[in-house]
Amino acid sequence: MATTAHTGSPQPDSTHEVPPHAPAAQPAQQALQPGQISGLGIAAVIVTVVLWASAFVGIRAVGPSFSPGSLTLGRLAIAAVVLGAVVLPQLLKNKNLPRDREWWPILAYGVMWFGGYNVALNAAEHLLDAGTAALLINVNPILVAIMAGVILKEGFPRWLIIGSLVAFGGVAVIALGSGQRSTADVAGVLLCLLAAALAAVSVIVQKPVLRKFPAAQATWFGIMVGAICCLPFSAQLVTELQAAPLPATLGLVYLGVFPTAIAFTTWAYALSLIDAGRLAATTYLVPGTTILISWLVLGEIPTVWGLVGGAICLVGVGLTRRRSR
């Protein structure tokens, strides 16, 4: 990863080789200097949070029809086709492919995030209730903040730490008030913690890659790596697709297009503009947003604890945006 960190110097080549993505690449360094976020950056964060939150609802809906491995492969295969239609023409035109050691971080987050994280999380949700899973997965932003401070030299801003702890408290309130008794199966807990750790490390590894490659390309490379890793689930996916009802199949398509192809791209774009620790803190909004989407789509009325916890998360994420000398 130390090698990829030096890929920042060729950034002008990257923006020159991929003209359609130039507006995304050039403001990255400028936006970080004054601590401001562009309007597109804010929009990217909002899209990411909403679509990732909707993924929990989608996974719950299609879970009975697809096993963890086949669900991951199906999502990645669909995302690879959809995002590839956007990325491939530019790659073929400009031949802006990773070279030599530039592949190592891409292979790392492709295997860990797009492959391992999704399989681990899907498997964990077969063993744990939603509240416990949400609480454990939201260890991820804290891990990202710690590693970003040490590895990416982002430091440990006081308000980032305070806000992260407040937001994590909000997630804990949501989990405790989920209305379900915790089924704290040891295997499920370990799978959730594994998923959180894989996602956190992947964010740190992906950050330097975005200095060289546009968000869509960096995302598509990772999706392709993850899909290749999940190929052993191909036969299982074919069998389950044949037996799945149409709504479940459509749900799988939704998960592949929106929370995967689109949301991971908007995440990568936001990560190219914002410090990793601060951006990761925004994912504390996912559980509260999931509650609202479940309310609107599935008619699941949120509990008072869920509403209170969501409000606390909003306050915590707001605190992470404050800056101190």
C-alpha cells in the first residue's frame, strides 16, 4: 500500500486520460485544502447512505431465496455488467489500466470488500437479529478513523472522535430497541466483526487508488475481482435463480444496480474528496435511514428507540463535521 500512496503524483495524467471524469478528479485536492466539500461530494454521500440503507431492506426481502455466496455473486455480476457499460468504453479508448504493483491494492479491496465483506455479512444476518448485526457492523467507522489517523496520516481530530462515539451510541440505542432479543450466536458475532474489519481495511487501501483512477473505474475493478472470487458459488446461484420467485429475482437485480454499482461508485467519488475517517462516520446514518425505508416500503413502524437512536446518529455525524485547531 505504501507503493500506491505515491500514485498521487501522476494525477494530471489520470484526468487527462479520462476526460469525462476530469471534474471528479481535479477538485479532490482542492476540496481538501479548505476543509470544504463540493455539492457533488455531498450528493454522493447522500446517495451512498440511502442506497446502502435500502440494501438491508432488499437483502431481507430476497434472503429466503438466495444463500450468502450466491447472493453476493449475483449482485456483483449484475453490477459488473451495468458499471462495465459505462467504464469499458473509456478504458478501451484511453487504455488507462493499472500496471504492475498498482494492481495490488485493487486486488486487496476487491477480495476483502466486494467479496469477503458481502459474504460474511450475508451469512451473519442468518444468525443474528438485525439490531445486533447493525451494532456490530458499525464498529467499522471507528476502525476506519483509527487506521486513517495512523496509516493515511489524517490524525485524530477531536470532533471526529467525539462525534463518532455519539453516533455509535445512537446505533446502540437502535440495536437495543430493535424489538428482538439478541441471538448473539458466537459465529454470527465473529462474522459481523470480520465484515466490519474487512470493510475498514478496504477503505484505507482504496483511498490512494482514487488518486490515480476515477471512482467508477476503481469501483469496477474491485467488483470484477470480487465477482471472480465468488465464482465457486455459480452453480448454487443458477439453481437458486431457477427456483426463486420473480420478486426475489427483481430484488437481486435492484441490489446489483443500485446499492452495488451506483452506491459503491458514489462512495468512491466521495472518498476521493473527503478524509476517510470523516466519510466513514457518515455511515452511522445507515441504520436510521434503513428504519425509515422499512417504514415506507415494508410498512414496518419504527419504535421510539429507533427514532431516538436515529436522531442521536444525526447529532453524532454532525459533530464529526466540526473542525478544531
